Amino acid sequence: NKGGQDLYVSIPFCPTKCDYCSFITAPVAGTAQYIDDYIKCVVKELYAVSPYVKNLRSIYIGGGTPFVLDNDSLEPIYSAIAELFPRGCEYTVEAGRPDVFTDEKLALAKRYGVTRVCVNPQTFNDRTLIAIGRKHTAEQTIKAYEAAKKFGFDVNLDLIAGLADETAEDFAYSLKKAISLDP
């Protein structure tokens, strides 16, 4: 307990299943009927663990792609966290893929005290995005990043080396592009 605890909330839904993904996630189109019950279970679990959290260092809502959910699904999770856990720690939402970002989702996260948003382009090469089954462009990633910054979030970017047939030069391009955004 001296070092503190970190709270991870799993949202295992995505817009689509990427070719490289080994996480236990599912495309939301085929699993939408489970979302309401899943959210209720997550909220119930947050209440169940809250008495055991004594020194919270960070909260991370990850996935999957949490921003694939609409605000009506995200808000009960944010609300339970706000009620149960003190503010002041790093609070991250892995917003995920840029094709699910909206200003409304960012505003809701901000209202509930989220401090960091994770944007997951994986690559800034459109050819690779198509090859791995992503339904967004590198330009959409930049717009999502800018939108998150506009709301005052700290923003980090996830890149993956070795996707599809990417070369070292392709990855270097993505890395330089990410660095140029100053995450």
C-alpha cells in the first residue's frame, strides 16, 4: 500500500478488430447488445473495489477503444469514478482510434476530471492503416490529437513498429510525425 495503487478499467469494444491485435476485444457492431450489461458490471465492480483503494496513483480506462462507446455508456463509468475516488491523480482514457473521436466525448471526459487522452494512430502511413484494417487516415489522427489538445488534455500517441510490410523508414516517418506533434 505504501507505493499506492493504479486502477485499470477495461472497455473491450472496438470499431473493428485490427489484424495485429491480440487483445480480448470485439467489434462493437457484433457486441452492442452486451454494452449496457457490461457497463453495469464495471460500475458494480468499481464500487466493490473502492474500499480497498487507499493511495490511488492513477486511473486508466483502456481497451479496446473506449471512445467507441457513446456518452450515455461512458458517463456511468466516469460518474462512479468521480464519486468513489479522489481527484488529483493522473487519469487517462485510451480514447483510441481517431475515427471515434468527437468533441462531445472529449468534453465529457474533461468534465469528469480526465487529465490524459491516449490517441492510437499506430502508424502515420495511410497504406499501412489500410493493410491492418483501420478505418481512419493519418490526417484524422492529427485532427483527433489537435481536438484533445484543444480541451487541455495531456496527450500521448501509441505507435507500433513492424506493422504489415512497413520498413524501418516507414516507422521512422511515423516517429518523426509523432514527435512533431509534441505529445
